[in-house]
Amino acid sequence: MRANKTLNHPKREFLPSWQLYLFLLPATIYIIIFAYVPMAGVQIAFKNYNFNLGIWGSEWIGLENFRRFFESYQFETIIWNTISLSLYSLLISFPLPIIFALVLNSFTGLKFKKIVQSVSYMPHFISTVVIVGMLVQIFNPRTGAFGALYTFFTGDMLPDAFANPGAFQHLYVWSGIWQGIGWSSIIYIAALSSVDEHLHEAAQIDGASRLQRVRHIDFPSILPTATIMLILAVGNVMEVGFEKVFLMQNELNISRSEVISTYVYKVGLTIGTGDFSFATAIGLFNSVINFALLVMVNYAARKFSNTSLW
Amino acid sequence: MRKQVQLRKKLPASLLAFAMVGGLLAGCSGNNQPNTTTPAGEGEGTGARPVITVAVQANPNVEDYKTNHYTKLVEEAMDVELEFLELPSQVEEALTKLSLMVSSGAELPDVINIYLNESTVYDYASKGVFIPQDEYLNNPELAANFNNIPDKDFVYNAMKLPDGKVYALPRYAPNEWNEGSNRAWINGEWLEKLGLDVPQTTDELYETLKAFVEQDPNENGRRDEVGLVGSLNGWSQNPRVYLMNAFIYADPGKSYMNVKDGEVYPAFTQPEWKEGLEYMNKLVKEGLFSSQSFTQDETQLKALINVPGGMAGMVTAGSYSTFGPELDSKMTLLPPVTGPSGLAATPYSPSLPTQLWFITKDAKDPELAFKVGDFMLDPEMSLASRYGEKDVDWSDDPAVTADYLGPFEESQGLAAAVAELNPSLWNNPQNKHWNDANPAYRPLEISRTASNLKKGEDHTVPNWRPAYMEGYVPTFPEEVIVKLNYTPEELRNIANSKTAIDNYVNESAVAFITGNRPLTQWDDYLAELNKMGLDQYLEVIQAAYERSE
Amino acid sequence: MAKTQAQMGAYKEKKKKFSTHPASDRAYYIISGFCLTFVLIAVSYPLLYVLSASFSSGNAVSSGQVLLWPVDFSLEGYEAVFKNKDILRAYGNTFLYTILGTALNVCVVMTCAYGLSRPGLKGRGLFMMLFTFTMFFSGGLIPFYILMKDLQLLNTMWAMVIPGALSVYNMIIARTFIQSSIPKELVEATSIDGCSDVRFFFSFVLPLSKAVIAVITLFSAVGHWNAYFNALMFLNDRSLYPLQIILREILIMNQVDVSMIMDPELQIANAHAAAVLKYSLIVVATIPILCVYPFIQKYFVKGVMIGSLKG
């Protein structure tokens, strides 16, 4: 880190020139036109949106949309379900791809490595509907593959996993790993490929074992990437993908499986015309929490690891 | 150092090229692209026919709306040209796109011809996006075909919105088979093998299921038989509904709201509902009613029951297509069983007209647009809308229909009047009709006399309709909620409590049935419902019901 | 190039005989080999299942008989998919949108990421804030639609290319990569030599960032390949539709929404035909994009000798 210090106080010649701003120009223009100009529309969260009157003309109702959400009967349960599912998912699906990438990268057989890598990322492309259908099928106590194995070894019937509210989160998270571990590890594998090979050579000459080199060379080299990915993931805690949860829901596990997105969907269905204002309000609520979390984690990361978004 | 020079040369050059292309795209996108969002109004292309633009829903089975046979029929008869704007095939996405078009102030097509639920229609109507069609409908000259409908008063009233006006044309094709779809099927072969009669009461049903599960009717030496089973999401495959209707009338399509002497009340708070839960709990506890019914989807249900020799004694399903060739017509229709109080019922959803062909505020010639829609109600057009091209895909020529067996020919002597010459037209990509998504009127007689069964040929699927008419139709209750006319404001007020209550009622019912929650907690359950705002919810329903009467 | 490779993997563990590894490494390789094999098997199952189901008869699929291998081998799913007249044109559209969109995306992302990766840049934090903020807050669909209308992008192919020009997420990944893999000494050294920022970008940053460019190309291409929502909302003309829209239309038939249709029994006939399509659709829609990966993968395996660049 000492080298860094000298960089933070560079001599005059090293100061980036005006040319650097040129690099930022296309992205900045883009973001202003396509993100900041339409952002004025967020005000419909505080309005009773009427398509005849438009965004600016609709009636201002203040926090009414938020109140409706906070006062809804299941509010606490839904928030808890959303956050606990999200945190559990983060806890598992953040480190596993890193471990997978490290192990894969350090393995010897080049052919085998390539095969594992290119096969493991493919399930990402299978649609959620199909994945959930396969899950239901595999865990079917009577006809499923897992059910049959269970019966074979224990002589008992497998308890129906989809009937057990407690099992919902496990099924959701681990099937997510099943489908996504390869895909999520791509970025770490890419980062590992830029590790300076001289370091490995030097360490090998010093007699470092493979595991030691993974720990002391490979891991530190992807740490900045991992930190940034963690910051971004934490900034996503309130978002739980709608489709998969919805498809995995049934009346037996709904007490644990109702999350914000599925609830909003159901409320919206009742209303028929679709309630843009209500949906926007809840989206805004999620965004504010997410953004606040991101800012906090980013602050912590900057303090402790010197890596941060800004 | 050489290597680096190579590196340096290769990549940047290609990237620079990309950058230039990118810049080019961004640069020219703003100005020289013609705005084609509103294909309306530019009808000078072919002849002088007036153009009517119609928003339709994309459908993979409709190959091309523009060159479609049905389109050609309309265009020739009405001397107009139809232009199409395709909305997404998924309902919610189509709704989103429609509201985006309306919100952004873009010019709307003359006609919106997609399925919209009534509160959506009312929302658009009350904001002036759709124009009322009452004046046209009541004018026998303009609405010649509509006024020819024998039960046009019923159709007209059924389409009225809370403001008393009608904003659409009907697609009305009553079919009794769909009016009471919560059907149950019992394994006839097993009944025979065990020497049992068809159960008629809930007690007999209990005994029958017990025999199925205990006496190994599939003769494989194992107790692997399933008594009663259904699924979570298939069409009318929820077994709770069938069983509950022996205790109290229960229609999930109306959120289990019943009506007596004009007074709406919830079925799920009544003592009979509790009795029903107790009965089902007993069945589950003794292994006669598979609790997998609450977690498995339709595919799983089919995988479970469609095995050689059969696996299930009783299955709830709306369609006989649930059963595969392995069961070889072994399943027979089981009429509603009678409960301890003497009730035997089944949910009744009367056939209602669907609203289509909404004329928008931007229509250039609303009267003409209306006339085109009315023409679709012509009897022959209504048949073309479902069966395709006359004399190619269907025929009403007595010489042809004489070869076909009507669904009620054997039971009631009703001969076939419409022969479906090309039945596979319906579920395959075709260019003959709009998949019946347009105004149309086919009276009940059509559904009872249209046939695709050639006489003398083997019929792979038995004809259950006469048995259904005999067993199910008489158990329809006299007083039902036909429909509920909510205003958007009411819906907004009850949305939260309705979602919460619907969730809770279903969740609790399953918990009570599976024994996850003891029935001693029934009072807690009632108290919880009240906390959720059941009373306010009921008030709104009552108001909506009175408005719809 | 051959020489480069030889030098790159100088220590090359793979060339050694397994027995020559130290014992502790052997144990490590056995355990990790076991884990990787487990992942390989677990992950292959869904792939094999989808492939088998796509070659099975509709009846076998919809009654859940397919477990691992095709049942009642049939091509009906593929026949039905390719019977759709729009498929080929939609393929062409998707290729076009993906190539243009990805090219634009990579350019904007890399330039922006490079600019933001330089620590001395004034206002860097502010810019990052500005970009990150848009990941969380947006005006929603309606104002965006109005914007597209005002820019006259509606119902043009640019509606599929331009709105995705900058992915902030990808930009952050690229920036992090550039920051952590390009040594600061390099900036200093070249700066003293009078190398301008523009030249530094093209001569050093791009060649050293191949791996991350590969990742971003992949992410962006997959994103464009799978994009459908913008197409649904912003395109009206069938001839502009990308593949995903056509495929979704076919898939939608599978969902019977009883509340919206008058004749469920008829719709079930449709749904049955669609059950088998689901799997052949996935295969048809993913094979081309899967082919991108091997091209990209080689940039992950090759390391770059940063040390030699400094010389």
C-alpha cells in the first residue's frame, strides 16, 4: 500500500489530462439522456397516476401509496421473507463462485478445466420455468429421482420438500447455485487470468504448496473484484427475482415464500388496470433501502480494504 | 518488445472500428428514422378503401393477420382495408403496452381488439379513451347483426359497465361444458374389480377410497395406490373445491363468496366450511387423499397417474385430456357427491359475453369501425371465426353433416349441424381465422351440434358431455354471483385486503386439511380474518354485486 | 504468438507428471478434482434433460416420463419451431442487434471505465456516484417510453441497440479490473515518456484488459441476445422482431389463463402442443450464443506478462 501513497500525491506530470474527460463524454451524455431525463417520472410514486393527465398533471397524493404498502396486513412478514431470503442467498451465492473459480483455476488438467468451465456456465441459459419444473420433478416423493433414491436407502417416503415452508429458502438458494455457479464465476476466472505468472514461479521456487499459492497469490489478486461484487450484491438485497419465487409458491409454503415482488404482483392483479403509482412507490422504497445499504457497505469497504466504488 | 507491438496493433484497430460504427449509430439515430408508431391514416396505398387500424394480440397460431382468410372476408364484405398493430401475446404485457401508448399521447389505433377485464375497460372508458357504443348498438340499421341475436338483451346487459353504458361488441359462444368445470373422475375398472358401486355420498366416497388404497386394485402386490389426487395449477384440478361443495357451495372463481336472498357472504367463515375441512383432514390423515395435490403441478399429476395399470382411484380435473393412453378410458365421470346435510353442488360459472372491439377516441370514422365489428357477428362469420373457411374447414351442408355424429345424437337425438372437416386447424399455426379473438355469436345449439366425429370411426376419447349434463348441471345452485362490477376506486381500496384474505383463506384451508394446523384453532382463524379487513371487503363486494344485478 | 505462450505459462503445472507433485499438492488436486467432478455432474443433468426432452414426444414430456434420455424419440418440437415463418428473419434480427449492441456497449463501457480508473481524475467520485445512482433509481417505464417516442426511436432497430449502450454494472467491473491489473508504475513510466492518455489507452490499457473485454463482450452479447422486453414495448412491426419475441409467443400458449378466455378446453389443446416446444425452443435459442463462449474463453486462459511490458 505504500506504493499507493506516492501515487495519491503524484508529481505534476502524472496528473491526468483533459483528454481523460473525453473518455467519459459518451457515457455521460448517454446517462443524462437515457437515465436522468426520464427520472422525473419517479414522482408518480407520490401521485395517483392518471394516463389522461400525464405524469405532471396527475393528482398529488403524497405518501398515500407508501402508507398503503406499510399498512398492508402482511407487511412485516413480506419484508422479513424478502430480506432473509436475500441474505441467505447472498451468503451462499457470493462465496461459492469465488471458491469454484479458485479451485478451477488452480487445477492441473487443462482439458478437464476447460470442459468443467464451459459446461458449468450453460445452465444459466435454461429458463426459470424449466428449472423449477425440474426441481419439482426431482423432489417428487413418488416419481422423482431424489424421492426414489431416498426410498431406496431409507425405505421411507421422502417428505414433500415443496410442502415444507422451512425448505423453501434452501430449495431456492441451492437451485440458484446449481444454475448460476458457473456463470457467476466467469468474472473471477477472468480476473485470475491476469495474475502475474512470475509470482507463481517465485513462490514455487520458495517451496510454496499449491494451496498456499491459492491463498497468498490467487486470492489477493481477485480480492478487489470480489469486494466490488460484494458491494453491488449488498445493494441488491431488497430485490428478489419475481419469476422463480412465484413459480415455486404454493399454499403450503406461502407463509415463507411471499416476497415483495410477488405480493405487489398479486395486489396489481386485483386492481386490473395495473397500478403504476403503487408499483413505482414500492420500487422506490426498495431502491432507497438498497442504495443506502450500498453507500454504507461502500464506506466500510473503503475503510477496511481500500477498494470502493467511489 | 516485438510481441507488444503486435498486441498493440491488433486489438485497438478493431475496437476503433467498433467505436466509429457506434458513433455513427448514435449520431444518425435521432433524425432520419421515420416515426412509424402510428400506421393509421395512411391508407392511400391500395385503392380508395377506407383504412381501419386494429390493435390485436399476437398469436403464434395466427400466421399473418394481414393476409388472413378471415381478414379478407371482412375487407371484401365491408369494402375497407384493415391494418394491424400487434400487441404482445401475453396479457399483462399487452396491457402494459396499451397503457404506454395511451399514456405517451401517441395516436391510438381505431379499434382495440384484445381481451381486457372489466375494471380495465371501465378505467379506459371513464377516462374517455374508449367511446360508448350504445347509440350504435340500439340502432337496428347500423347494428343489424347485433340486433339479430335472439338473447341480445341479456348480452347487452351483461356488457354494461358501472356507468350503465356499453363500450364493446360481444364474443358470445355459450358452452355448457365450461360452465361447471370442477369435475371429478373415478377409476371405473377398480370399482368393478372390487365390486363397488359409484359412491354417491361423502361417507360412501370415504369407504370407496379406503378400499382403493387398501385392497391393491392395480394388482402389483404393493400398497402404492393413491386415493384422491389433483394438482396445484391445472384447469379445475383443485380437489378441495370438489369435496367442499358437498358441505357448502364454494366457487374459487368468486373468491368463495356466496349469495343468499341478495346478501353476499363468505363461505370460508361458515361452520359447514369447517366440517368440510374436518372431512378432508380425515381423508389426508388416513392416506386416502394425497397432500401432494397441494404442491404438484399439472405435469407431476400426469406423471403420477398415467402409468399402466393406473395409480389413482380418483382425480379432479376439468379436462379429460389429463388422462393419457395408459389409462385407456378407465376413468369415468363422478357426479358431485352428497354431504351430511344433503347438499351436492358444483361451482357454476354461467357463460357470459366477452367484450372485444373497443373503438377509441382517435378513431377516424367510429361509425364505420362499429359497422365492421357488427359484421363479425354475422352467423357465418361467427363460424368462420372458430372453424375457418366454409366448405373447406367446416360445412353446414346436410349432405356432409349426415356423416358426422353430434355430441348429443345418441343421448338426445340431436343430429350434427356443423361438421368440423379440419379439426387440427385449431391448435396449429394457420391463416384462416384470428383464433376466435373477435366479436362473434354462436348460439348454444352450435356447441351442442358441432362435431368432428365421423360416424363409424373409432372414437378414442369417450363423449362425456351427456353424462356431465345429467350429473353436474342439475347441481348448479339457483342463486349465484354472475359477475361483480367493481369501480377502479373500489378495487384500489380493497386490493390489499383482498390479496391478504385470498392468500390466508387458501393457506389456512390447506394447513387445516394437512393437519399442519389443528382445527381447534378455527376461532383464531376467524379472528385473524376480521383483522385483515374482511368486513370492509364484504361491503365493497355487496355494493358491486348490487350494481351488477 | 507461439513464443508468447511458451513464455507465459513458464511454470506450467500441467506438464509435470502427477507423481512429481509434492504430497500435499497431490492431496489438494485429488480433493479439488473430486469437487469439480461433482459440479460437472450436477450441472450436466439439467443440460442433458433439456436436450433429451427436446427430442422426445410431446406426450412423454407432458406426462413427465422423460428423466434422463429421450423417450419416444421425435423431432416434432423442432418441426413445430421451424414451421413458424418468422423464425429465420427473427434470427437475423437478433444477430444484427446483438452485434451492433455489443460493439456499442463495449466501446462506451471501456472508454468510461478507463477514464474512471485513473485515481488522479478530478471529480471521479462524483462521476461514479452519478453512474451508480442510475442503477437504483429510474423514472420507470412511462417516461422512458415517452423519451423513446420523442427521440423517434420507437419501432426502429435502434430501439434495440441504443438503450443498452451503457451498462453501469459492466462499467464497474471493467473499471475495477483496469484499476487492479494495470500497475500504477506503468502510468508513471509512460507519462514521463510523454505518452498521452489517449495513446496510453490504446497501447496499454486495451491490450492488458483482454480478459475483461472478453467478459464484458460476453455479458453484453448474452444480454442483447436474450433481450425481449424493449422489443415488446418499443417495436410494433413484426419484421423487426428479434428471436426471443417469436419464441415467447410460442411459449405463451403453454399458459392457460382461464379467467381471460372463454373456452379453456380449447386452449388446453393448444397448451398440450406447446409443452414439447418449450425444450426445443431453449435449444434453438441458446445454441448460437453458447458458441460465443469458446472464442471468449481463450482470453481467460492466456495470461499476459505484465512484467515484460514494463521493460
